[in-house]
Amino acid sequence: MDNSYTLLISILSGLFGALISAFLSFKVRVIAQNKIKKDLEHRIAYVYVYQLSFLVAANAWL
């Protein structure tokens, strides 16, 4: 009887630990993806500002 409770607690503990690990892994992946997306948006914004500056400068010479 005591052996079956130990086995059940061991299985539940392992499943609970795996669930926590999967959740934390998912959160870390989402945070990393958001950081990459934000960095990409900054790069694209910089290119647009550069292109707009070039257009203004080109129009100033015309």
C-alpha cells in the first residue's frame, strides 16, 4: 500500500516538474522572439529614416 502511494507521488511530481519546465521554456522563447522582433523593427525604422533623409537632401539640391 505504501509503495503505491510513493509511486503515485513520484509520477505526479515528475509530471508537475515537466509541466513547469515546459511553461518556463515557452515563456523564455516568447520573450526572445519579442526581443528579436523589436530589434528588427528598430532596424527597419532606421532604414526608413535614412531613406527619408536622403529624399529631403536630394530635394534640397533640386
